Amino acid sequence: MKYKIVTKLAKNRWSSFVENHTNGNIFQTPEMYKVYQKTKNYEPIFLAVIDNDDTILGVMLAVIQKEYSGIIGSLTARSIIFGGPLIKDENIEVLDVVLKEYSTIAKSKAIYSQFRNFWDWQEPKNIFSKNGFEYEEHLNILVDLNKSEDELWKDVKKSRKEGIRKAIRDDLQFSVANNDEILPTFYGLLKETYSNAKLPYPDFDFFNNLQKLIPTNTIKYFTLKKENNIIIALLAYVYKGCLSAFYIGINREEKYFKMRPVDLFYWELLKWGSENNCEIYDWLGAGKPDKEYGVRKFKLQFGGKIVNYGRFEKIHKPILLKIAKFGFMFWKGLKR
């Protein structure tokens, strides 16, 4: 069978393929392509494979992310593939075609590429290896939401339950926010949270584009308030029955933090997902298995199971990567 690689597809055909694929997710949709296309320092890469009958056999959407524009930006250019590629029937020949073509394109655009897997590739791992992508273990936590509130509560550990009860006594209020009104406040909290952690974060226009281009029933903002003050704001998405955390901002002032807002927030989020026909809550990451990670321990206290879908990574420009890593450590030092 002969395969043809294309870089454009009719939106309805692309959307239908993703929606009907077992592992279809928001990050492989044409809407996300538009978000990346319109966001500063982002550049999408899209590939699809079709056969002689014009049947779609696979699609993949990657995004080149840079922290800066111009020459300096090239030192921070990385290509990330969230939840892709999507291959019909896991055809390894099609996967091989996609990876070969993608590598040809990415090597001139990014220092390295990273596949952040949303499922276990199992046998096709060999195809990634054949194309120069090294596998590294990386954990995630998935919570089954097909449970009653009582069943979910039983899975919550004692220390979290104590925090939840305290936050309730302090009258903290959980709600689904209006997307148009919450965005500036959310971004302010996000910026503060990521700056304190000395981590890079997307420009405001990324979230603005998400709001404009992704359906409102897919993108959700959740908040926790004390009176009229927002303490926590989370951007999450709901797609094909999966509720996934994406970006969060938290006010860590002591007067709020001693109320245990984070405990109540995630408990209410799980309840919301269960009550709104979500089947899975995806924490979107839990670190590497060989490293202690306090965040992973915290997440596990709300129940759920650990999965190890791992990541695939390929370095396109080794020397530039070393320079970039040094630059990032220098940048973090300046932020102290």
C-alpha cells in the first residue's frame, strides 16, 4: 500500500478522525492547531497520512514552543507532541512514515522533540526507537470518576479529609467560572505561581486564543473563593469524557493557605467531574518514578491509579541543547 503525506486536511475530516479514534484528545484537534498558529512564539506542525482511497490513516499535531523571539528564541525552541500521533489501528508502517517525515521537518526547527504520551504504546515503542526517539519513564495519575460521592470520599486519605473539612468550616466556595470574566484574574494567579516556582509559562494570548477558538463546553475554569477573593483558579478541559487539569494559579498568602484551600478545591473538582458525566480525571503528570516528588504524593491522596506511559525524546541539536540548559539555569538564578 502506498501512503501520501499531507500537511492540510479539511477541518471536518480531521475532527471526525480525532473524535472517533480511541485515543483522540484535544491536543490533536484542528482547533488546537489554530490556537498554536495565533499564539506568540508558537508554531504548529501538522502531518496526516492518507492512502490511495483518500482514507485518513494517521494524524499528528506538534507545537514548536519558544520562550523568546528572534535568535535567542532559537535557543529555547522545543517541539512538544501532546497525545499523538493518532494512528488508525496502530498500524506500525503508518507510524514509521509519520515519525520519519516529522523528524525531517523538526530537525531544522527545534533543539529537541518530546512526545508526551497519553497511553501505553507497547509494541510500537520499537518504531520510535528505530527513528531515534529514546523512551524515558514518566508517571501520571488517573482517577476513575464512575463512582458515587461516597465512593470517591472513601478513596481520599485522612489528611486530605481534614483539610477539606477545615476549608468548608472557613466557608471557601467552589464554582465554575465565566470564561470571559475570569481570564485576567486567572492569568495573574498563574503568572505569580509560575514565577515563584521559577518556571516558564505561556503568554496571555495563548489562553485568550484558547478561549476564543476552543468550544466553551470543552474549556472550563474552576475557582475557589473566600468571599469575593479568588484563591485558586484552574484551567481544565473536558474531552470525550475525560476531565484534565491544564494550568493552575494559586494565591499562597498565609491567611488563605492556612485554610487548606487546595484540599477542598480538588475534592470539589472530582465531585464536579463525577456529577457531569466525566469518566476519568487526568492529573496530566506525576513526575519520574526514580525521583521523589511531593506533588505526586499529594495527588495520590485523592485516590486514582499510577500509570507509566512515559515519553519519547529525540535531540536534534545536541550542542544547542547544552547551551539552552545552561541558559535556563542562569535564568533561574536571576529569578532568585
